[in-house]
Amino acid sequence: MIRKLTGLASLGALLLLLSLSLAPSSASATALRVCQSDPARYAYRMALVRQILHKTQLPGEPALDLQAFADGPDPSQERCLALLRERKVHLVYMPPTAERLAEFDAIPFDLHQGMLGYRLLLINRHDQALFAKVRSLDDLRQLKGGFGSQWSDYRLFELNRLPVMGAGNAETLLAMLEAGRFHYFHRGLHEAWAELEQHADKRRLMVDPHLALVYPNPVYLMFHKDDTELRRRFEQGLKRMRSDGSFEALFRATFADTIARAQLKKRRLIYLKSSPSDSATGPLPRPFWLN
């Protein structure tokens, strides 16, 4: 009987070791599983992750390849966080909230250097005259926005007393905007024209040429709290890239044309509060290169 129990214990230990070796956080894995892999939205972040992995790869160590969690459209942000919680993906790159920072391990460094805090407005062409008259936050309150109801900055509409209509994803919002369900859908500089190019059938939509919204909107790398080794590797890789200039080089190569196209210095900037104690008159998010 003792011999049988010993055998079962050994089998249990073997199964435990096997399960650990197959866990997503295993250091011996050859794939880093990511939830957000749409190249139209996340090409820069994925390129950054690849460079970090390359710069921290040890001699003789197998390279880690990025692997999308699933084929097809990316899951929602909340679903991605659930997958990270369950350790079915290794990391996410998202704006921080108090809840996210409490639950996950994050590197407090803005991957976009403040750029995502500048927001351009996608509008319906027949509303151009309405937006040409907008001079202030009070003027903007007379118009209705549309935004992702699960996105972290959705709460800014209520905080700034801006009417809003929520939806689950960008594709739905673009269709609703074209149908006149609301007046504007604000996007990051790198997203605004890309959205229109990706949805060329939405011919009624355009980027408003006069306005930009401004509020702090950083993006952090976030990990499961048990993946401390992976988090340290990314922290070390970011430090190396910032030191050797490769981080700035990647940022410039990716966004220089977009920043120039946005012509922010010629736009009327409308500042939004990001917390109840904020003033809606600035300061700007942390400046990005080429500003």
C-alpha cells in the first residue's frame, strides 16, 4: 500500500512539473502570446516588443516569437485582461487604471510618450460646419460623441459632461457615425487616418481639420503578477532601448509622418479633465518627439 501511494505521489509530482512546463509563463517557451495583435492598430507596440525581446535574449537561448492568441479580430480589452488574469496570454499593452495597476504588474513608462493624449475627431462630412464653430469645451458639449464603452478613457465623457453613445468596437462606432447616430469619434493621431484608410467604404467620414482633444492617456506594458521574471526582462529591455537610442528611432520611424500630418500647432486644442481634481486648461501630456 505504501509503495502504491509513493508511486501515486511520484506521478502527481510528474504531472505538476509537466503542467508548469506548459504554462504560458514558462521561461523555456518559444512563443510569447499576445492578445492585441491587429497590425493596423498595434504594429508599433508589437515591433517594440520584438526589439525588447531581441535585446534581452541570452546567448544560446531560443528566440521568443510573438503569437496571436487567436485568429480573427482581437478580443475586447476586458477579454484581454481576463486572458492575462488566467495566464492565457503573457502581456497586454493598455492605458493604466487604478484597478488594473492593483491587479496586474505594470512598467510605468508610456510607450507612446504622450502622443495618444492628442485626439483627432472623425466626423461626418455633412457636420463640418458644426465643428468649425466649436471654440471651447462648452461648445463641444452641444454635440454627441461616440466611443468604446469598455475603453478606459470612456469615463472622461461623463467627467467632462460630454454626451456620449457607447459601443463595443471601432467598426461599430464608424458605422454609427456614418449613419448620423452621433457627431464625432475621437482617435489617436496614428489611428484617425488609418481608420479611414482601413474602411475606405465609409466615404462620408473625414478627419476634422480644426480641432484636437488633449488629455493624459499613457499606455503601459502589463503582466500577471506572478510573471516577475518576464516583467524584469521587459524593464531591462526598455532601459537598453532608451539608452542606446533605438526606442526613439523606432518612434520616429513609425510616427514622424503622422505627427507632421496632424499639424497640432495649427489646431484648436480642447483640454479634458482626466480626474475630478484636474483643471481642464492643461498641462499637456508629456511631450513626444517631433512635437
